[in-house]
Amino acid sequence: MIEKLSRTLWRLVAALIWAGVGLLAAFLYTPTTLTMATCAAAGFFGVWMSALFNGWRLSAVASAALFLWLALQALGIALQSFEWAAMLLGPTGAYKLAVTMKFGTTVFVLSTLLRAFATKKPLFLVGEGALIALLVTKAFSGHRQGHIDRPYFLVDPLWSQGYDPLPFFMAIGAATALLVVVLAMSGNPQKRTMRDLCLALVVVGGLYLVTPIRALQNLPKPPTLGEESEKVELEQRYADSDTPNFEDRNRNRANAPMAVVLFEQDYTPSLGFGYYFRQRAYSLMEGDQLKADPSGRFDKDVPEDFPTDSVVPEQVPQNKEEGQIVETTVCLLSEHSRPFGLTNPVQLDPALNPDTSRFRMAYKVRSFAPELVYEKLLSAEVGSPEWDEETLAHYLKMPSNPKYQELADELRAEISDEYRDKPVVRAIKIFIWLGEEGTYCLHTKHSKAEDPVASFLFGDRTGYCVYFAHAACFLYRAMGVPSRVAGGYCVPAENRNDGPALLVGSRYAHAWPEIYIRGLGWVPLDVTPENTLEEPFEPPDPNLQRILGELARQAGTEEDLPGMAAKRNLRQMAGKGLRATAVSIPVLLLGAFLLMLLGKAIHLRRALSAAPERRAVTVYRAVLQRLAEFGFVREQGETRTEFARRVGD
């Protein structure tokens, strides 16, 4: 009787878990009240239905389940296809009923089939666990690639109440693991099942409480298994390499959050340009391609290492009449090989990491942002008076291919005599011409060419930013304008939405040409092709940008936030409870020991003071207790005589 009741209770537990599975599946794919209720009921009753197949062969169970599924699916299709259903229920009602029947049938058959198989063959428990894991992963897949504001149905209420969602995600993962364990145990419950369940609960709960979130973030990445895992890595490859990368880009590459930039004052780039964050410079002409200069004599304005103390780059003009100083704080969400900053950085300082579980590191950047005015640019000089001849020659060195100079001379001849000798005007001529003649495309036929830039410029002029940047740089140099190629990120100005934070995504990794204008420093003169074969990027998620900006604006410790309540954390609260329990363990153990002594004293007193007619019973109980201490316990249904015979043997 007790064994039957135990199996019924475990089947009830499995039915409740399957009801949750059906509810989650409906919520993910057809989130209507009718469908979710039907799928939950289908999962619940499917487990009880599986008990009817205990005496059946597995092939017979599979055949019956398949027949039932096909029959009910056909009925669902009929509700969608025939006019009588629409006339009877209305078009919307017929459609909802058909969808509900299809999904409910699928959940019912799956729960019946997998449960029946799992009770006969424990191997099929893997199928149930895999299904739960897939559904939970699907529900929270939007949180990947750094999108901490998703899924909205869970994250929005948590953020609004001041909770950090990350510990809740960990708790959901731990709960999912426990559900899989419970479902596996319910398939074939044993005597020690409850003990094992309690042990699993303690182990999983303990791991959840003691595992640091930072350690999980720093786990090694799995090996690259395909194109999907390379999407974000491709965006950093150009900035991390000493040589240009002309490989084709993926059209569907991910836009993972890479960093959050906080602006200490309002700043909008002039002339409608975007925010250029330089990370690397390529100025050394080696053969017919540009490389990063390894000597350290050039490009001294580009920092190589993250600041551990105040760093002041060299060769950066700071004429306040020609621009303004912009102070920013960069909080990295992804690993970077070197710092980047708003052009042009004049000072870098370390900063406290506002949230070590969220950001890799933080640093401050002070940049000189020149005010670009067309009238002044037309008459501006190029190069720095502090440069020697070697430096000037470095930024003017051309490829060996004479076609660059020939094309530059042709374009220079098209400039009116009044402006032909003005270097910035000549550069603007290249800028306009290349934008009109070029076509933006992430896939080109030039990446395998011996000279990709020449193949692009003197071919169909179809390519992406790396091609346009190098072609423009070579033509600028042919016009006598010192130039180089920079790599980093370019984020459209409208992405800021007048807020203090700017989210830098991996999709905004970019290469652009720069020219050196006297008094202003290195200025991006980035070519924007008028023709494109690519779809425009989706706008960034303003909610994610706002949330990350708020997190980045926190101080390094909670004590540094006067008047601001610390974020409540589920793991912190649970950890405090665990520590309180640990402190009370010695007291609990002492109390348990005293209770044991008290129990022994009570038993001894009863034995000594028992009436003569009750002494035999008292002695018998004492013997049973003594035998139990040595592991001899009566089994369920065993009589006293059978127990005595077994002990005697």
C-alpha cells in the first residue's frame, strides 16, 4: 500500500513538471491563454495516460501514440481548411482552436510517449531532460551576446524593482537542473530516492550560492565550431592585427555589446560625422600595403596599453579655439587587446570598475574634439610643423603601383584653379569622388587578389570600409596630404538619443582614413559610398543602452553612492542566510546531542520503572533498538517471527 502511494505521488510530481513543460512550450510559440492552458493540461494528463501502457511493448506504444497524433493533427488541419468550421466558430475561433489542438496534441503525445518509454528504459530519460533544457534555453536565448535587457517578460520587472537579473538566471538554471533530476527519479523511484533528492538539492543550492559570477564569465570559450561563433571575433580581428584584413564580412554578423561610453558633457560631432573611437593606426607602407608601425617613432598619439596610471599621448594638438575637450569613461563589456578612445585622446586614466560581474574593466579618456568648419578647412594647411622630413615622408609614402598617382593627377585636374593648390580641397575631391563611384558590399571578389586595394580601386570599386579606407588613404597621399588608416569603432551620432551613454556594438567595428590638419591633428575623412548592396543595420536597442549606462554610472563600490540604495541581490540574501545557518550549526548540534541524551534517559527510566506485566514489551523494544544500531531493521511487511529467524541466521 505504501509503495503504491509512493509511486502515485512521484507520478503526480512528474505530471506537474510536464504541465510546466507544456505551459512553457505554448508560451514560447503560441502565447494565448487557451493554448497555454490546454498544453499544460495535456502535459499533466499525458503522464497519467502513460501508466496505461505499462504492459505494452515499446513498438506498440509508439504506434498508438503516432496514430493518435496524426488523427488529432488531421482534425486540426480540417478546422483550418473547411468552411463549416469557420462558419460555426468564426474565422478567428476556428484558427485558435486548430492551433490549440495541434500544440496540445503534440504535448500530450510527447508526455505520454516519453514517460512510457522512460519508465521501461531509463535511457529515454535523456529525451525528457533534453526537451526541458531546449525549452529553457529557447526562453532565455535573447539574453545572449550581452543583451542583459532580455527576455523582457522577466528582466523588466526585476530592473524596475532594483534587482540584478543575473543571479535569477543562475537560479533558474539551478532549478531546471533539479527538475530534470526529479523527473529522472520519478521514472523509477527507489527506497533512497528521497534521500538522493535532498542531497541533489543541497549540492545544486550550494553550488549556486558559492559560485562567483565573475568566475563563470571568465570560463574559457568553447572552440570555434562554425560561422556563428566567429561573428563577433571577426569584428575585433582587424584592430588586433598588425596588418589589414580584407576578408569578406558576414552579412548576418552579430551586434554584440562591446563597451559603454559615458559622456561627461554634451558633445555632438560636427559636420554630421559619427563618433570615431580609434583603437589602432596603420601608417607604415610596406610593399603595397599598410601596416602598424612597430618602431614606435610614428603614431605616438595611439595608446598601446590600458592605463594603470595617467597616460598622456604625444603629438596631439589641444588648441581650445579650434575644438573642445571631451571627457568620457569607457566601460568594456568584452575583452580588447588595447584601449580605444574618442578621437583624439590627450589623456587616459584608470577608473574603478562599476560592476566587476558585468564589465571587464573601465578607464577614463580626455579627448580633443576639433570643430570642423568647411570655410576654415578649405584654407587649412596639412602636416605638423614639428615633423621632420622622415615623419612627413612616412605619411606620404605611396605604393609602387603608378596608377594611384595617375588617378590622383586626373582628379586634381578637375579642381578649379582657385582651389587646386589647397591640400584639404584636394582630399575632399577624393572623398567626394570615391563616395560617388564606389559601392558598399560586404562580399567582394578582391580579397584573394595579390593587391586587394588596387583590384578594388581600378576594378568595380565594390567593397566595404577596409577597401575604401586604404584606397582613400593612398589617393590622399598621392595628392600630397599626410594620411593613414585607423581602426576601431564608428557609431552614428543619432544612436546617443541625447543621453549620456553610448552603446558600442561589434557591428560598428570600422576602418577609416585620416588626414593630418595643422592645428587640429588627425581628422577622419571617411568615405561614405552613395551606392550600397547591403540592408541598413537595425537601430540599437535604446533600453539596453539605457540599462548599461545606468550600471556604468555606478561608482566602484556601493559605499561610493551617497543617497543611493544598493541593488538587492538574490545571491547576497541567500548567502547571508547560509552564513547565519553556518554560525548556528554548533548550537544545533549541541541541542541535538542533548536531545539524544534526554531520549536515552527517558527510555532507561521507562525500562526501570515499568510494571511487571510490561517488562517483556520494554525489553523487546530495547533489543530492537540495539539491533537497529547494528543495522538490523525489520523490512516492510516482515513479521516478527521472520525477522527473528533472519537475525538468528
